[in-house]
Amino acid sequence: MFIQPDHTYRDIQEKSFQQWLDEMEQHEDLAVSGGVKLAREYVQYLKDEIKRQEESNQLKIDYMKKLKNGR
């Protein structure tokens, strides 16, 4: 039996963070509003890096399984 991981808390965090960035985008200080784009790009970079690491890890797992089975 497989249980799906619960990402509810992470989803709430993400939504809250994006809402906060939307509010900061309207800030009158240019340094604050200008930093929003940078923050969004950095979050996207982190998501891409996580995906890359997961794919790399899966390749290693598959390779180790092949070695274990003697193929």
C-alpha cells in the first residue's frame, strides 16, 4: 500500500508567499518592489534545482538496482 505524501502545509506556504510577493510588488519603495522579481526567479531556480536533484537521485537508484540484480 502506497500513501501519497501530504503537501498541504507546503502548498499553503507557497500560496501565502506568493500573495505576500504580490503585495510587495505594489510597494512604493523601488528597492522593495524591484526585489519581487528577483525573489520569484530565485524560487523558480530552487524548484528547478530540486527537480534536477530528484531526477539525478532516481538515476542513481535505478543504477544501484541494476547492480544489485546483476544486470
